[in-house]
Amino acid sequence: MSHHRYRTTIEADPTVPMVRITRDFDGTVGQLMRAHTDPDLFARWVGPDGMAVEILAWDATTGGRWRYRLRRDGEEFGFHGSFHDVGDDRIVQTFTYDGYPEGVALETLRIEDLGDGRCRLHAQSLVDSFEGRDQFLASGMETGVEQGYVELDALLEADR
Amino acid sequence: MSHHRYRTTIEADPTVPMVRITRDFDGTVGQLMRAHTDPDLFARWVGPDGMAVEILAWDATTGGRWRYRLRRDGEEFGFHGSFHDVGDDRIVQTFTYDGYPEGVALETLRIEDLGDGRCRLHAQSLVDSFEGRDQFLASGMETGVEQGYVELDALLEADR
């Protein structure tokens, strides 16, 4: 149960309209990158508990696209974006919730090697207004992010 | 020579790390969209005077990728990004100068119909720090943008 010891930090940046997320994992940089780029792995951990994930498009290469849908009890939530850059320890991607197509986030994920098979995920999500950023924070996204990472912990543990 | 009467406004947003560009054109919304999505048309106007444009990848659909190179006197400048969303009067795309791969801009272009065959381009370019935004403004980008739009004026005039 070592995977329950890590806290997810979700912070509003004081000077730019950005949310910063930091989270440690018992996994290597390569494992974390695969969890974010392999569609089958990604579908197994992303999103809040009890949501079914359906990948509709996925090309996790620089310039590729992605699209998926979360479903629960007849409710459906679609998301889409582009992989702007996919490197060895960094992914830059765009993100839109299809229910609010005007809203676009530019996300950067960096995976820092902490040694001993551990790593730290640094994620930042930039939008074009503080109002949009604060709505995003107020939307309950924290629960979905944290529940997803607990699933990712379990996936990494099963992979050891 | 009607195309010399429009000014390009380039402004630093006071509250978010964004550059805003506004420019009128003697062209329809459809013409402006084609000038930004058709690779042959785009190559004819983008960039500073005297630069040759070479399109290396181009898929101007939602989720598609783009990549091009500007060349002059043996100098070469590469750029790449993704088309996050391509609509009827709006394009959201990412932008990176390959010489500074850490820098990523999220660009939104909106074409406003002014009637009488004229339109107004509203472009915004968002980055993740004010330092990055101010370096971008100090890089001489204004000259390239303005010279490109004068070429686009000529292209629209030839199309009438």
C-alpha cells in the first residue's frame, strides 16, 4: 500500500493563469511516460472513480492528436487535444472539454527522476484568463485528478 | 494600393502573458481562413520579406500538425506546432520556434466579418511567463508579422 503515501499538490499560480500539479510516484520516468502515452495504459487510470474511458483517437507523437470520452450512468464527457511535443521526459499537449469548446488549456508535463525507482510529475495547465483558471479549479477537477493518480499508483505497483 | 491603409496593432496584455494582434483586411472570412489553412497560400505570405518558406508538414484540421522552415542567405529557422481546433472562423494552434524548443505559444485566431468584403483578424498568443512574452516581443517579431500581412494584402487583392 506504499502508493497511498504520496500527496497531490494542486496550486493556482499567483502571477499567470495556470494550475500547477505536483505528485510523486513509485515508478521510473519511462513508466510514467508510458502511462501518459500508451492509450491502453492511459485508459486504465485517467479520470474519476467509476468512469469508463473510451479512447477515440490517439497518436502520442509530436504533432499527433488525441480524443477520449468518460462515461458514467448515461452521462458522457468528451475531451480532445493535440500532442504538441512528446520527448523522453516531457509532454506538451493541448486540452479541451468538448462541453466548453472555447476553453483551451496548454499543458506541460515534466517527469523528474528522483532515483530509487521514484519520480516526480510536474504538470502545468495554462489558460488565457484567471476567470477560466478559477472555474477549472472550482469544477471539482481536484477529485478526478487525485482519484486518477491513485489508480496510476496501483497500475505502477502491479507493473513491479 | 488600398491594402496599405490598415495598421497592425500588436499589444502586450496587461494581466496575462499574452500578445494580442489585430489587423483588418480587404477579404472575406473564408479568404482569411484559407490563407491560414491552405499550405500553398500560407507559404506565399507568412514571414519577413525575402525569406523563402518551405512547408514540411501540414494538416490544417482539428488535431493536425504543421511544420515549416524559413530560409534566407544560408540561415534557416524552423517552426512546428499542432492545429488544436480548426473551425469556420477560428483556429487554435500551438507554435514553437525550433531554436528554442522549451518555448510554446498557444495561439487563437478569430476572423470577424466586418461586412462589405472586409474582416478583422484577432490573434492572441499565450505563453507561460511574462519574461517569455517580453522576449518574444523584443525579438523583432513585429516586423515579420507586419511584412507578412502586407504580402497577405497583395494576395487578397490578386484574388479579387
